[in-house]
Amino acid sequence: MDGFDIKAASRRGVLQTLSLAGLGIAAGTSGPLLAQGRPGIDTRFDPKKWWTQDYRIVQTNLREIDIREDPRTIARAIRQFGGNVIVSNIGGIVAFYPTALPYQRRNPYMKGDFVEAMIAAAREEGLAYIGRFDLSKAMKPVYDAHPDWFMRNRDGTPREFAGTYQACPNGAWALDYGLRILTEGLTRYKPDGIFFNMTGYPRTDYANVDHGICVCDNCRRGFLAMYGKELPTREGFADPNWRDYLSFQARTSEALRQRISAHINQLAPGVPITQHDSVEQVGRGEVQRRVDRAAPEWAYQSGEQCRSALARSPGKPWSSTSTAHVDYPWRQVTESAACHVNRMAQQMGVGAKLDLYLMGTLAGQDDPTYLPPVSRLFRWRAANADSYAGMAESARVGIYQSGATGRLAGMTPYAKYQTDEFRGLYTALVDARIPFRFVRQPRNADDAAKLHQEFDVIVAPNVMVVSDAEAGALDRFVQDGGVLVTTGLFAGFDDRGDTRTEMPLASFPLARYAAARTIAGWTLDPVESVLKTAGRVPLDGLYFGGAARRDAETLMRFAPDQRFGPPEFSYAIPGVAARTDPGVSVRAHGKGQTVHIPWFMGWHYYRDGLSAHRELIVAIIARYVPPQRFALTGAGPAELMVMRRDDGASLVTVVNYAGQRNGTYVSPPPLHGLSIGVLGSRAGEARALVGGQTIRVRPGDAGQSWFDLPPVGAFEAVLIPV
């Protein structure tokens, strides 16, 4: 049975279930829910060191009017919900305490000191308290006094929304007055963590209107001093200064981050800042829907963000808060419980923590029907915290996520393919049930050595921008026995985005690229090829061939060209030979191989979902690397995710996507008949944590043991001993 099913309920009924008596846990879950102590309070949890433990965040994004609610009621509701960390407002745009600073708006509904009372309430309920500051904006009186502190649009108007003005990272509000707000807040109060909202250089506002870059005098002077150039006159790489402007944004943002971090370390030593990038102690992101995004909804947004963060900051705890509302204009319209549970199942499967972000308080939700299933999940996680302790991603297949390609792809003619190429290969591995994790960009020989220790194969989806250091590290990975699988125009540009004339990887099958060719109707023939698929593999889009190195081999060959219209002529002309270009090529290098798929295979799979493209990536992996340790059999749309800890135990997560279709998420029908296979396991039994039952091992062939799962609802987590 799925312990997180969604059940319709009235508003009053829902709120009544958010009590200690009304929150059920899936039957048979392992581990103590709460240690002994005050009723309902986990005395094992240390709020002062919350990020070193199993934390579960609830962010109450308070509106001005929410200050009228009782802090103790807010904190108690979060503890009963299953959270042990609260994010609550301190100051910035609006002060939730009696500020003495003239340029910080005091909440007009405040009576007394809300922050002081909220911290005290959190302490009483055993919660860690993260103070929320929003230093990204200020009110009109501040703008009137200091317009030079704020972002300016190209037409000379200020960057304003609903009476608030967006601060420029190079202006004195960000560089000075914001530090004064922090000084006042962190001198008066001692939070257990700090969170900042919406910093940096946003181009869009809450209505998703793109206002372009900031052209204020501070930015103009700073860019001129840093690069000797004027600001770009238009957005995008069509402006010759755009590439340097992106570097300017990155450098100034990082300088501001360091300035704020150093200031906080003086005021509150050891108190962590939850950061998205440049994570020092603990990281935090956000997953949400945006109605202006192209449909369909990217179902794996949550897993992608967590994998990316954990690769970028290995060993640092991370959570991606699941946003309750669907988009800014509809703050009180919430996602379904099924959507939240699906997001959180993906997160937990790679080692991230639970995190929910809602407008206002739990009691103030306009439609609270999504809360009970999410609360059951939070409390289930609390009961099973020991099973997750020390677990970390352990998949041997990696997807190479290139930050440089993401930043500079717009300089190339191929940017429109980039997102779908990445997502298609991501989806293909999910659908093939191959566990994977992300690879951070290697910089040197030490990184290369780590790559070989951690990965058997790395899949690089059209990673166009590759530095010389990356190329050397990837060559070393292959030299040591790894398999590098590349698609599209891999390494066609250097780290400045300039076209390369020679391939920088010694292991690559091509020495250099020729001009890209447009293709339509081409197919690969598995009968005449080393790699086998059930049928022909169709190609569309672009083909990136070139001068092959002498010892490169062809793994998949083309079928003779076939005309495709009218029907009477839809056949290959007898006697006309197939093209000799490789459909897939490989080159041995040291102990390993580099494979090149010279077209956008992921783009095809994301667009069409044809099994032939998925079969091809599976065949490549199966040919060159040992069998993966974990396998999943049985029908249904399910993802297999694997973690391991130092004692040898593994935690295998199966996520059920049967309730997700385009942008719709409903409670998924249970998947029956799924089995997890494990190579080399000595375990006689495993534990299904959601199903709450012990699973006996079923011996298989070739050293594989099998564990037959109970029906899988939203997800299942299986703890397998050594």
C-alpha cells in the first residue's frame, strides 16, 4: 500500500488531521519516530547543528498580515507536521521586528517583537530556526532618497514591481545598507541558519516580464573598469560584449556573496548560510512550476537539481524546496500532493533532504488538501532517518553537466538543441532503469583520478564547450579504463566559446570536425552493425562528422538512403551503396574507449520517445562496462536510484511515475511485480521501508540475488545490508 495516497477532505478536516493523533505513518516503518522527552519533541535533534543531521525544512514565507498569528501555534504546527527546521522572516524589504533603521519598512501589523517570539517558539518546539532576509529590494522612500542604489532599465525607468525596487548588486543598498540590516538583525537575534531571497541580476519580475540587463551607472562604471568596454546594447551573444558581461555578472555576484558571508561570520560565527552556489556548509535550491515554460512540464526537475547540486558541492547537505504555489501570479493556488511527493521521492533517492515552501503558515493555506500526504511523508522520513544516515549516491554511470556549455551555448548555432539533448539522455537512462548521477567538470589530474574511481562510464550530451584542462582530465579518465560516450559537437569550442580547429582530446575518434550537415530520413542499420537494436534507428537534425583518426572504428553503420515520398518511391534504389560515414564510432585509448554519436540522440528521444534511441545508449553501456550492480525488472514507468554508505549497506529507491502525465500529477496506481536484482550481495533479506515489511532474497543466475517488491505506490525505498 502507498503510505502517501491523496484523499479528498474539507478544510476543517484537513486541519484536524495535522495533529499528533491524526498523522499516520505507513504501517511497519522502521526506526523510532521520536526519542523520549517532552511530548512530540525529538530530543536527539540538535537545532544548533541541524545541517549535520536528518533535517526537514518547512519555509513559512510570511506575508505582512501573517504577523498577527501566534508564533507558538505556527511552530507547533510545523513540529506536528513532521518538520524540524523552520524558515521564518526577519527583515530586508519588511522588518518583522521593531527595526531602528530608517530605510527598512516596519511591518504595519506588528505588535511587539515577532522575531523574538518566533525564535522562542521554535526553541520550545525543538525546531531549528533559519532567519529569512530579503535584501533584493526596498520600498519607494529608499528609492526616492537613493535612486542610484537600484537597477535601471534600458528606457531609463527603475526596476520596480508593486512598489518595491530591485537592488543592483553594484549599488550601495547591496554593498552597504544590506549589511547594516544584517548587523541589526544578527546582533539582536541568534538564528541557527540564514536564508537570502532572490539575489543577483534578475532580468524578469514576478509577472515574468523580461526587462533586460541593468544599465545603471554603477554597472556601467564597473564593467568599464573590469573589461574596458561599454555595457551590451542588446541581450544575447549577438552583442560582442555579452560574453564578458556574463563573466562580469558572475565575478561581481561572487564578490558580493563573499562580502556578505564574511560579514555574517563576524556577527554570527559558525551559523550557516543556505546557498545555491558556492556552498560552504549547506545548500538549498527551489523547484517550482512556471507557466511561461514550454510544455510539457519537465518531470525530473527535482532529481536534476539535486543531482547537479550534489555533484557541484560533494559531501555538502542539500535540499530543493518544493514550492507549494504553481506560479507567482497565483500564490495561493497550490500544487497537488502527488506532485510534491513525486518531487520529494526523487530528492530522497539521491540523498537530498525534505523541504517544503509555502506562502504564509500551515493554518493559513487557502487549499490545505495537499498537506496531509506531505505531512505523512515528512513523518515517515523522521521514522526512517537512521536508514538514510550516511547514504550517498553510488551509481557508476555519470551524466556530464557542463556549466560552461550552459553559459556559452548561445554563442553557437546549436543552442536550440542543447536543453532537449540533455533532457533526452537523462530520460533515456531513467526509462532504461540505469542508475546514474551527475559529473562535475574536472579541472586537473586529481579530478581525473577521482572520475575513474567513481565512474565506469560518463555520458556527455553535446558538451560543446570544453577547456584544455577538462580535455586532459577526460583523456586520463579514458586512459585509466573509463568509457566516455559523447554526442553532437562534443568539444567543438574552447572555454571562451571560440571554435576549435583541432580536437583537444587524444582519445576522441575524430581529429577535427567538418561542417555540420543537415539530415532527414537517414537511418542506422543494426543488421550491418556491431551494436544491435530491435529495428532501424532514425536520424534527423544535424550530423557532425569529420576527419577520423586512423584507428577509429565504426560501431553502427547507415542503411542505404531511402526515399520517403510519394509512397510508390519509398524504397532504397537497388545497387546504391549506403553512406560510409559512421553512425556511431569508437576509439580505444589506454584501457578505455571514447564513443562518439555524431548527432543529437538525446534530442531525438526527448522529442519522439522511440525505443530505438534508448536501446542504442543501453547497448553502448552494456558493450563496454561491467553489468551494473543493481537492476529493476517488471512493468511500469519507474526510476531506479541507488545510494550506499561506508558500512556497505545500500538504499535503493524506486520512483513510480505512473501518476505523472505532461503537467498533471495524480496519486499513481501501484506498480505490481517489480523486483530488484543485486550482483554480489550476501544479504539474505532486505527491508521495504514504505511497505513496512521484510523481503527474503530469491537466488538468481550469474551471482545475482533478487528481492521481489510489494506493490509500489508513489515510491519504495529498500534497505539492503552488505
